[in-house]
Amino acid sequence: MECYELDARDDELRKLEEVVDRAGNGRGVVVTITGPIACGKTELLDAAAAKADAITLRAVCSAEEQALPYALIGQLIDNPALASHALEPACPTLPGEHLSPEAENRLRSDLTRTLLALAAERPVLIGIDDVHHADTASLNCLLHLARRVGSARIAMVLTELRRLTPAHSQFQAELLSLGHHREIALRPLSPKHTAELVRAGLGPDVDEDVLTGLYRATGGNLNLTRGLINDVREAWETGGTGISAGRAYRLAYLGSLYRCGPVPLRVARVAAVLGQSANTTLVRWISGLNADAVGEATEILTEGGLLHDLRFPHPAARSVVLNDMSAQERRRLHRSALEVLDDVPVEVVAHHQVGAGLLHGPKAAEIFAKAGQELHVRGELDTASDYLQLAHQASDDAVTRAGLRVEAVAIERRRNPLASSRHLDELTVAARAGLLFPEHTALMIRWLGVGGRSGEAAGLLASQRPRAVTDQDRAHMRAAEVSLALVSPGTSGPDRRPRPLTPDELANLPKAARLCAIADNAVMSALRGRPELAAAEAENVLQHADSAAAGTTALAALTALLYAENTDTAQLWADKLVSETGASNEEEAGYAGPRAEAALRRGDLAAAVEAGSTVLDHRRLSTLGITAALPLSSAVAAAIRLGETERAEKWLAQPLPQAIQDGLFGLHLLSARGQYSLATGQHESAYTAFRTCGERMRNWGVDVPGLSLWRVDAAEALLHGRDRDEGRRLVDEQLTRAMGPRSRALTLRVQAAYSPPAKRVDLLDEAADLLLSCNDQYERARVLADLSETFSALRHHSRARGLLRQARHLAAQRGAIPLLRRLGAKPGGPGWLEESGLPQRIKSLTDAERRVASLAAGGQTNRVIADQLFVTASTVEQHLTNVFRKLGVKGRQHLPAELVKAE
């Protein structure tokens, strides 16, 4: 046992060494070391034996030899130290022989006499492990000796698994009656001692979250702790992070379980099969054990850190127990579970249905379908998909199978939209053959539209309308019609734009479809110039949508908030959706567009680029269909403002579906192309892009500033051309339209550019005030820059210099390099990116990363940070990984102290 492991048993070791030393001086002792499985009993005995100046006789008992008479005694006497003290002829026949009563008495006497004679020459230490597995005949011999060692130089040290009722109660009762008997009780390792053991094995800088997770997975069990330390060390050496339970942990768990004995093993196997539904009553019914046996076994397993409330401390523990059973044994237990389970969630029944091998027939199909649907709602996508696939295989009904396929594709789209598209042709055929219910057909129409196949979607809608005979069927078709018109307004034309769904139509839809339709209504309200109604409808959807209704529904609601110019609310909801554990990787990619656009409108350029790059740098844009245009356009616009025009050019060169030009998000892309042209001096090209965007917006009836300020952008492009009258006309026209504070501020800035210097001041002052309330520091920096130039032209140089410093400061905070160059700042000189007082590397962090990093630099754990910021621990870990990479540090202990002040 290593020294750091012994430190946890310092008091117990001292007590044991003291009594062993006294035994060496003629004050014999019998010591029982009790405790849960794998708590260090053997290590304590080994440590004492190593220090004792005595002849040591050792034996290890096992459950396999418990029925073998004298198996324990046979190990003890097979020792060279006893060679000169030969026992009677009966002994060579051991172990395994059943002796007559006379022979047994003679053996006990001879063994005791031999050991006492040996102790007269030199102290003797007899160490026996796991005495609870000892055979009865050997125990009788030990008891005969134990009664007579009080005045001899003999120390008998026994290790035993602590139980409420000892395995050999009579033997233990006899020992307790001896005046020279001592008991040393061990407990599992405490969190403190486990942490010391982990740091000794993994290094002194182990994160607090790792220590907590490792103790939770081991429960103070020494063998499990050692095994998991080995697994984690091996994983970390190959670049892994966190806690990885591998082969060493699994073997340690299985070894500890077998040492507990057959009854605890049986209880653990039943608990493994039952999973989360395990309770004492069910375990008793399925195992066939009585209540006392189950209670005692559960206590042994709990004390040993192997179970807690019949739950496994780590998924790997349950996995190794299941794998240790034969397939026949598992099926038998699953069938037993099906017979006794009552009033449990359908996914529990489905789990045992699979385990029992009952995979075919209508009943199985119904159970699997219900389980898949329930898990889909809860966001457990992988398992939900598996159950729906099982339901599809179990059913022989064509309509049922087609519906199940749609539900499976709905889940697959949340995980991998590109892979799921392979089913669309098959489902289109099924829909035209009348095998799909209207609600499933409505989903198909939406998927085809988002995938850039709006013509097919429109054809499918037209073919299915006559089949909608009930109010609910017609409501589904109306929802599909609205959805398609929003996805691709360019395909419907101004005379065929549908009206929003009425309250009666919405009431006829089931919850998920109703929320999706309300989200579409919200987008339509925003596009028709009713921002208050749009925001209210969108927030209502986001507050009530469950995990299964996330994705497309949430994207529509977030889009409605953006078009209603409610940027802060859109940002809050987008961050919340991404931080929730139910959000899949693909859904996070889907939310990248609204997150990037919201960050852009708040002037957080780095955050906009980062949100967009999660899609642009790591996914094929074709997987997102026409929705790819939103993260692309926002990230391009932000990159241009950061001075990363080459990156923006690379993104704009990526291939996109042709259908994007007929979609709403295609308008954002047109605007982004105009911004790129403007930044690269191609003013005519920029003006053309903005005018084309505006013409489409007017033709489609979506001419609202929350979508695009195309008139203002076009007027800015005309500032560099000859037709300044057209620019003024566009600005004046925009000023007649209803706008939010940010849109009005941007309009006033361009109006000021068309005005003489004396009139610019008031316009720019108003714009600056509006942007301050909008918290858009980038646009405010531009306005202050214009205001500084205006005061300079008016020869108010002192005021101009003050405004210039403010503009530089804000531009530096946002990393807006082109604007800083315009403001006269030189790389490395005053006013460059150190203007804000923070190091350049810290300025590269997003707001979310800076918040997390500041708390981590202050010593907070990931769990505490997650609780304070209302996000998940995995989100915190992801942010810290980005922080370490951007700052070039190896871990949280190397985070710069400036971060604590940064937030």
C-alpha cells in the first residue's frame, strides 16, 4: 500500500501495530478488521505484517472454497516455517477430507500445540483475509487456537466484510467473548482522502470537478478509485479530458462485486436489469430473495460504494454487470421484470421488451412507438430514434410504418439533416399514395421547403389539400401553406400570400404543430409591421415549446423576435436554447444564425463571427438548406467590420442551394454581399445588391427594417457615387417608416452624411443616444467618429478630440480594425487594440467566454460557474476550452489575473 493510501488509515494502522507489538511480548491478541468491500482491510494487514518482527502465516478465503473442509487450514500449514514442526499424519490429507470427530479434535489440538510451540521460539502473525468466506471446519480450528493465544506470542488478524448479521455468527460471537479480542472498523475513503489519492496519482492540479466526479463514481471504494485513476491517467495521456471509466474501473468493480458473495451479486444483477426503475420490492420479487436477504445485500453494496439507492455510481459499472451475465440470464430477468412491473413509464416497458427479445407484433410496435415519442419529447434523441426504428420493424401495417418513418426522420433531422434527406423521396411517394396522415404531410412540406425543394413542396401541398376532410386536417394543410410561404416567399408571388392561421385553426392543431404555427404567425406579424404582436407570439412559443418542438419552431420564433427588432430578447432566448442539455449539436448549429445576427446587431462582432463559424467552418452548408444563409450573412458582415475580408470572401464563395434566392434568409445574404462590395470599394456592385434586396422585399410584402435597412445601405453606397439625390430620397423614404431605436439611429447617421456640417450635429447626437440605449457599441463608435469629424470641420477641435478618443475606445473594445484605421490609430500605437486597458488576447474573447473565464480565474469550479450563469457544466467546459486556446494557456491555474477585473 502506498504511503498516501496509508495516510487515510493512520489511526487504524497505529492501533493494529500496537496490539501486534504487544503480542510479540507475550500478550497474544485476536484482531478482526471489519469494513465494506475494498476499503483497505488487506492493505492494513499487509502494512502491519511488513513492520512486525514475526513469522507470518497467511491465508485468503474465497467463496469457491467455502464448501471445501479445511481449505483455510491447508493454506496456513503449507508454510516453510512449519517444516520443523510437523503435524500428525491426518494433516497431509487436507484440504477436502471429512474427518471423524476424533480426528477433528486431534487436528485442532495438534495445530494449536504446533503454533504455540512455534511462538515460543519467535512471535507469530497469522493473517487471514475475507474470513467471511472461510469453511466451517477451518473456523473451528481457528477458534480452538484463538481461545489459547492470550498468553502466547501470537497475533491473529482476520479481515471480514462487515454485515448486519455476520456470515459466521457463532464464530464471531465466540471471538467477542474473548478478553484478548479487538475489532478495528474501517469506513470507505472520505472525499478528502479520495482527493489526496487522486492528486497523488494524477497530479496536484486536478480540477475540483474531476475530484467530485471521481468520488461520485467510486464512493470511497479503494479498488474502484485506483482503477478509475489508472483509466483517467491513460485517457489524459492520449489527449482525453474529464473522467473516463475504462477497463481498470470495470474490472475493479466486477472484482469488488464478486468478493461480496453470491447474494449481493444477484441483487446487483437484478438492479442492473431494472435500471432506473429498480426498487427494493421489485428486486425482491425478481430475485426470489426474502426481504432480509435483499436488505443485507443492499447494505453491503451501498457501504462498498457499488450501489446507491440501488443505482450504479457510473454507467460503466452497470454495463460491466450486464455484460458479465449470459444472454439467457438477461432475457430471463427482463421477462420477469415485464411480469411484475406496473404503472411505469412506457420506455421502461420498451427497455425490458427489447431485453426479453420480444421484438415483433402489433403490441411490440405500439410499445416501441410510444416509447420513441415520449423520449423524443424529452430530447433523448438517440434512444427515441432506436425505439421508432424497432417499431417500424415490428409493424406490418403500411400506414403505421410510413408514420413511424416520418417520426424517425423528424428526430434524425435534429441530429443530422443531411442524412435524413435521403428519406424525403420515399416519404413523398408515401404521401402521394395516401399513406401519411395530414400532420405528417405538413412536416414533409416544411422539410422540402427548407431543403430548397419548394416546387416539390408546393406540388405536394396541392395534391393533399383535397384529402383534408376534417377541421384538424385542414388546419394542418393551412399551417403547411403558411410555413412554405415564409420559407420561400419568392415562389408564391404577392397575390398568393396566405393569411395567418386563425385562433380556431390553431385550436385544431396538436401542441407541437400549434406552437410551430404560432411561431410562423409571429414571423408573419413582424413582416407585416406589427412588432409588438410578433414579439408576444414568439415569446409565448419559446416559453411553452418542449424539446421535441425545438429546432424549426424555435428558429422561427427567434427570427420573429429579430424581425420585430427585439434583439436583446432574441439573444437571451438563443443562448438559453443552446445551453439546455436537450439541444443537439445540429440544433445548436441551427440556432447559430439567430445568435450571430443578434450579436451583430449588438455590435459584438467577435461573438457574431464565432456563432457563425460554428456552422461555416465545421459543417457543410448544404446540411442546413436555405437556413444556412442567416449565419453566413451575419458572420460575413461581422468579419468585414473586424477587418477579416479574406475570411468573409472565403465564406461567400461556398456553394449554396439555388433556392436561397427565393427565401427570406436569402435577403440577408444579398445584404451581406452588398456589405462586402462596399468594404472593398465596389460601390456600384454594393448599390445593386442593396437595390435587389429592396425590390424583393417590396415584391414579397416583407419591407420592414427588422429584416433589412436596404434603403439606408443603398444610400450609403451612393455616398461614394454621383447620384446623391437618389440617396437623399431613399433616406427620406426610410424616415417615413416605423422603426425601432437602432434602425432609426442607423438611418440618422446616413442622413447626417447627406447633410451640411451645421445640421449633422443634432442628427448624430440623437443617433448616439439611441445606440446607447440599444447597447450597440460598434455602431455608436461609427456615429462618434462621424461626430468627431463634423466638429473638426466646424473647428471645434477640443470637442472633436474627445469624441475621437471615445470612438477609438469603443472600436478597440469591439476589435473593429478598419474603423480604428479610419480613426488614425496605428498598429502598436496609442488607440490601437489596447485602448480598452485589457490585453489584446483577452479582447479576443466573446462576452460569454469572458464571463466564464473571469469566474474561473477567481477560483470558481465549473459547477458553481454553471449555477451562477444558468448554463450547463458542459457549456462552461466548452467556453473554457475556447478561452485556453485563445489565450494560449494550459489550464485554469494559468488564466491571467486581469480576467477577474475584466468582467
